[in-house]
Amino acid sequence: MSLSKRSAAEFIGTFWLVLGGCGSAVLAAGIPDLGIAYAGVALAFGLTVLTMAFAIGHISGCHLNPAVTLGLTVAGRFKSSDMPAYMIAQVLGAILASAVLFYIASGADGYAGGLASNGYGAHSPQGYSMGSGIVIEVVMTMMFLLIILGATDKRAPAGFAPIAIGLGLTLIHLISIPVTNTSVNPARSTGPALLEGGIALQQLWMFWVAPMIGAVIAAVIYKMFEKE
């Protein structure tokens, strides 16, 4: 299939990930007595990946994440020449989803303008430091890529990868939402940060650097498992 069609699938998939995941945090998590809280947001992010993996996995591979695209490239699972197109599509999908979410959320009285952006220090949900944020983003992204690489390995049971990956992302959010609001995905961080501006945009650099480092580490580790 052409790169343009695969990139379009990545655009749609990442749009859904950000709209579903961040949307659950912005629109549903804070409702008194009915809110879904951290666990619900974590499940929402996992479900977006699970559903898109079945919907577009056969079209684009369902990366939805520049760190995943980089990790798969380093691991030899993806062509480096296709990487820029995928990453651009992912970021654009995240930006559009954030804009749609902002429009919907602003229709309610009292909306403060938050879009579930990622952050550390004063912008961390529980006040965790930059050091804590860097470590958790590197480690969580590393584990996410190891799950992806293992579940999609030709030696793994066929057909179960979307479930393992979706549940893996849910678990990652359960662990790290209190620390950074969970990124492990530079595109997911970029969309909300661009619309929020301020401290979210100032801290965006970390949510590109740390996930990319974690993805490369995972690729290097998994390549060792593939050697005879």
C-alpha cells in the first residue's frame, strides 16, 4: 500500500488515540460521583490503541506514536525512509484531535482550558520532579516497545498483539498518570501542549526526548533476543 494511504491511516489512528484518551480525561474524569478517574483514563487510552490496532493495523501497522515508529525502525521492522511521513501524520492527527477536544470542552461553563497535557514539577498531576518524569517516561516507553516488538514477533501467537499492546498501554497509564499524566508518545504530548501553550509547551521537549530514548533502548534490547 502507498505511503500516503498508510500515513493517512496513522493520522486517523492518532486522532482517535488523543481524542479518546485525552477526551476521557478532560470530559469524563472530573464529573462528581460519575467521573472515571485515573483507572478510567488509563483504560480509555488502552482501548484507543486496541480498537485502532484491529482497524488499521493491517494498513499502516498502527504505530500512532513517533517513539513507536522510531523504535520499530531501529529494530529493523520499519523502513527509515517512511519514518518522517509517519511522524508528521501522527503529530497532525494529535493536533486536530486536541482542537476538536478543545472546541467540545469549551462548550461547558467553567472550562479552564486544560487538555490533559503532560508535565513535571508544577505541571505534574502529583508534583513529581523533572528527574522522576524523565525516568518514568524512558522506562515506560521502553516497556511499551518491548511489548509491541514481542507481541508482533513472527514467533508470537498470531492475532493477539492488539490485546497485549492495548492492555500494556493501560497498565503504563495506571503507573505513570500521577507522575507526568503519561506521555510515552511525543505526538500525544504535542497536540495538547500546542493548544494550551504556557508551561505545557515549555516542558514539551521532555516528552519528545525521553520516549525516544526509551524506544531506542527497547529496540536494542529486543534485537539481542532475535539473535541465534
